[in-house]
Amino acid sequence: MERSILSESRVSKAHSKSLSKARSHASRDHSLFWWSLKIGCAATLISALFLKVIYQLTPWFSAPVILAQALVFVGAASTLWHYRQLKRSSNNIEQPAALVQRPGLFKLIRHPMYLSDMLVSSGLFLLFPTVPTIVVLAVGLFALVRQSQVEDQYMQQRFDAEFQEWQGKTKLILPFIY
């Protein structure tokens, strides 16, 4: 009787480990899908921009174009800044609290680089606003939000209490809003 209980316990532990490993693998696959989708949408918007430049479809110095260029510039600069902050804290990356202590938007939102990607994508859309590019923009923005949610789930599993504390102090992707 005692052996069967021990055997069941071992099977239960092994089953639990295999389920955990399967969830982790599924999460990575899911994460890769959303990441690939957002990259594909950004590439499509950049391609549309190249078509605009090649065929000189609109003037380059109008108010919407200047706004679009500013969004692209600010988004790209923010991406580089936050990437640098992540690299600087790479020895502390095992602790979410280390990110909150870094300068920049990590104090307000958990995914500042995705916000930066949203700014760049919106700017690219404004440079070539058509029905197909607005559809691509919407899909790309949706993919960015889903990717951030998938990463939050991973962080929740990995850093349970610390992550919950950080999550309570910050928004997902838009400061003060969402």
C-alpha cells in the first residue's frame, strides 16, 4: 500500500513537471506568434512607406507628415533608450523590482518598448494612410498588446509576488490608461 502511494506521488510529480514544461513551451510558441505578427505588420508599413517615397505620392513637409516623422523618431529613440536600460540591468533582470528602479517608463508601464513600437507604427501609418495600411496598423497594435499580455503571464509565473507588486504600481502598455 505504501509503495503504491509513493509511486502515485512520483507519477503526480512527474505529471506536474511535464504539464509545467508543456505550458512553458506553449507560452513560448504563443509569444513567438505575436512577436512574428507585429514584426510582419511593421515590415508591411515600412514597405508602404518605401512605395510612397519611390512614387512621391504626397509632399514631405505638411503637418501630418511632420507629426508622423516625430512619432517615428520619438518611438525609435525610446526603443533604443529602454533597450539600453534593459542591457544595463541585465545582471539584475531576475528581479522585476530592478526594472522599476531604472530611469524611463519602466516606472509607469511594464512594456515601454512596445509603446515605442506603437509610436513608430502609428507614425509609419500616418506617412501613408490608406485602408490597407490602417488594417495592418490595427493588426500590428493588437499583436503588440497580446505580446505584452503573454509576457506578463510569463513574468507572473516566474516572479509571482514581485511581479504582482510591480503590476500593482504600473500599467500594461499605456501610462495611466492601460
